[in-house]
Amino acid sequence: MFGTVAALGVIVLTSGTASACHRCRQTPCVIAPPAPRVECVTDMVPYTVMKTRTRMDYQPVTETVMARVPETTFTERQRVVCKKVYDTTTVQKRIVVRKPVFDTEYVNQCVTTCRPITETHQVTTICMQPSTTYETVPVTMKVKTGHCGLCGKSQVVCGCKTVAKTCYTPVPVVRDVTTTRYVRETENRQVPVTRCRMVCEEKIVDVPVVNCRMVQEVVTDRIPHTTWHCEPKQVTRMVPVPVCETVPVTCYRPVKRLVTIEPPVMAAPQYAAAAPSSQAAPSGQAAPSGQN
């Protein structure tokens, strides 16, 4: 009980000095806090200005001008010219022409030919004709089952077996054989022989002859004569006219203001609530930013 009362007394005694300043030992603190760090910043503030500009506009203007108009007249004039005239006449001419003439005649010629003669005769040939017979021969058998067909005993005991025997017997055969032989013969043939010879022949041909002669001809020329006179003419042209107009223009001007970089360090928790009115100097330094 005595220890508990002593602990409560220490807490009550120390609770009054916990909120006091560590430097001046007073509540609230009478030492002015350090001023915050500020920086000058320039901002570009937009504003609108009305300016006068000049633009070019085109307007139609009608004028009367004197235009030159040509007037052409023609005068006829005759002159004599010489031109060439070509006359074509036909003249007969005798010429000699050589042309080939082909003569064909037949000549006897001996020709040797081979005539085939076919003869058929009989030829006797020997052919081997097969014949099959069955014989019983002694053999050694190793078959466990089965009986002999002759003695009726088991094939292991029986030493006989029936086999087929083929023999070839010569037999005469008569067949027809065809023989072809050639016999040389001589005969006379008519062979055509063609000979070529040149024959001269006279022909009459028409040869064109061209004659040139000069002929006079009267030609009429039209000579132009041009005269100019002036006539009024309406001309419309576009004339540039300057026009003034007022347009809004956005401009920018620099404005300087102070900006706090970091907040000031608080000395005691009660400084923000119980600070005296004489410590409001930092707020007075930020006033110019609003005025600027």
C-alpha cells in the first residue's frame, strides 16, 4: 500500500511540468519559433488584350475601258503561175524472151528382178513321246502310321513303295515344210527421160512513156487588210481593300509570389493553440504574395 501511494504521488508531481517548454521552462513557451523557409516563384498569369488587325478584302469594281477591235477586209488579186503536167503514153516494143521447153521420151531399159517361188514338201522327224508306268520298289520308310497297299503290313516294317516311272519312246512324225526361193528374171521397162531446151520467142509489150510539160494557170489570191478601232468595254476587276478588325489576344505576364518550402518545427504541443499575437510575423511575410 505504501508503494502504491508513492507511485501516485510521483505521477501527480510530474504531470504539471510535462507540458512546459524545455528551454524556458514556461507554459506556454515565450521563445519565438524559427521562421519557415520560403522561395520566390514566378508564375505566368494569362490576360486578354483587344488588338486591332488589318486584313485584305476584295471588292468588285466595274470600269469602262476603250478596247481595240480589229476589222479585216480582203482584196482579190490575180497572178499567173506555171505548174507541171505529166502525160503518160503507151509505146509498143518488140522483145526476145528465152523460155525453157521440157521434152519427155521413153527409153527401153533391161531390169533384173527376183521372183519368189514357194514349194511345200513333207519331212519326217522323230519326236520323243512320254509314257508313264507304276512300279513297286524297295525303300526305307520312317513313317509311324499307315499300311502298305500290297502286303497290308505297317509301312515301318514294309520296305515296298509304288512310284510312277516316265519313259520316252521315239515316234516318227510327218509334217509339211514350206520353202521359198528366188528366181532371177530379166524384163524390159519403159523409163521416162526428160530433157530441157531453151527456145527464143519474140513478144510485143506495152511500155509506158511519161512526158512532162509546163502549163500556165491564173490563180486568184485574197490579200487581207486589217484596221483597228476603239470601242467602249465594261471590265470588272477585284480591288483589294484593307479592313480593320479588333480581335482578342491572350498574353502572359510574370507574377512573383513566396512559397513555403518546409513547415517550422513546433517547440511544444500547446504552441499552435496558445501562441501570443506578437509571434504572427511569418504570416506578415506572406502578405506581399497576395498583393502581388
